[in-house]
Amino acid sequence: MKKKIEPDIERIIDALDDKYEKIDQDLDDHLEGLLQSKPITYWDYIHTDALLNLQLPRTNFPDENVFIMYHQLTEILFKMVLWEIEQVAHHKNLTATFFASRLNRISRYFDILTSSFSIMKDGMDLEQYMKFRKTLTPASGFQSAQYRKIEFASTDLINLIDARFRETIDRNTPYEHALEHLYWQAAGKNYQTGKKSYLLYAFEEKYKNEFIAFTKEYNTINLYAKFKSLPEADQNDPALRKAMRHYDYTVNVTWVMSHYHTANHYLNNGKEVVEATGGSEWTKYMHPKYQRRIFFPDVWTTEELANWGQDV
């Protein structure tokens, strides 16, 4: 005897039929395909085997694996941040509530990143690190393209220009020229001679065109631009302004300083500051009081802007 189709099942079948009809597909084909497919498993869905085989240390020091996995986790969190930014940037009917909710998500990711530096600072043997780090030269965490995209997608490009040139650079300068004057160029460029370190040269060789295209895309839809496009009432929404302040300070002061103190733990031996693997002058490149990176100037007071990064 044929089993009677329950009303709920019938509604689902009708909805599926409607879904596939809209894209000129035959529901029967998809249902038959479902009969042949294997059940999904956790390890297939997460690609666990692939993920756990991405660690390829260059030495036999055990803590190099810690170093590699830590940076891989960081890049995963960066991808999560970019995904949240993309939702705000491309939102057609953006509200203060949605904006604040996504900024709070991003801040939670960076809160995790900030606290995670204890893995680097306290979770690796200093002697091991000082040996295996030599095999990483000239690679550097500086070369994280995702982090640069987070910056591009967060604020107007002028706010990422090296503090020495920010007041005098033409705000309508071509993107390629602007990239030559971004704050992180100071990590690998002699502004007197124009010569770039291999660290910076290799980074730009791989990502420069991608960065130019990305900055063009986000020129009018970065987080700061989206904020300024909101109605005045939404711009003054307390929850949104609080979320913006938290994100801005977390990324540009708290997280940066956690990174700075971790680098200082390994590279400052009390006698001389050890050069970073990429050759950057990391003490001035990283500290917020030198470069004054601020994503959302409008949500800070004049006094707060003047004292940015001074009290850390």
C-alpha cells in the first residue's frame, strides 16, 4: 500500500519544485541525485584531513609547529573579519542596528586575536624561536594580504597614508601613487632613495595589482564611507558609535600593542633590538603613536585623536 504524503512533506516538495523551476532545473533529477549521494560527515564538511596537513615546518624544532599553526589560525580569523565587512559594504538598506551587530562580531574576532598573542609570547621556547626564525628570512607577518585588505575595507585610504605625508598628499592621487605612501611602506622602504627591501618588493610583486583593484572597489563602500552615508540619526546612534570606537581602538591600539609586546619579548634582548625577519624597523612601524592609524576619526574627540596611542 502506497504511503500517504503528509501535508508538510507536500509543501516542501512544492517549494523545491518552485525553486528549481526558477532556474530551469528538473526537480526529479535533483531528487534522484539525492538518492545516490553519500551522507555528509563532519570531516568531509570541514575538510579536516586537508586542514591538519597544512603544517610544513622547515626545521626540527617542535615550537615551529606552534608558530605555523598560530599564524594559520590568525589568517582564518582575518577571513572571518573580511566576510563580516563585506556584508556591511554591500548591504543595500544598511541600518545602524545591522552595522553595529557586524562590527561587534568583528571586534570579537580581534579580541580573540589580541588574547591569542599569549600563545606566541608565553607558549614558545625563546631559544627554539631564535633559532628557527632564521629559516623564515625574509618572510614576515607583515606580508599578510588579508590584514591589508581589512585596513583598506575599513577606512578611507587617506587614513592609511604614512603620518609624515598625510597632510600634504593629494587626496585625489592615483591609487598606485597612494600605495607608495601607505604607512606600512615604512617597514621596507628608504624614502630618501626610494629603495625597497626584498620583503616589500616580493609582497608588492604578488599583491600590488590585487590591492589596487580592492581599494578601488572599497573606495566608496568601506566601513567609514558607509558610516558617513547613513542618515544623521543613524550616525549618532549610541550603539553604533560604541561599536565603531571599540573596533577602531581594538584593531589600531590594543591588538597592535599586543603584537608589539610579543615582538619585544623575542626581539629586544635589553642590549639591542633584533631586526625582524623581514628586515623592518618594527618598533616604529608597529607602535600606534608613530603612525596614528585611526579608521573612524569622526567618532573620537579632538583630545582623543591628539593622544592616540600615547597611553599604552
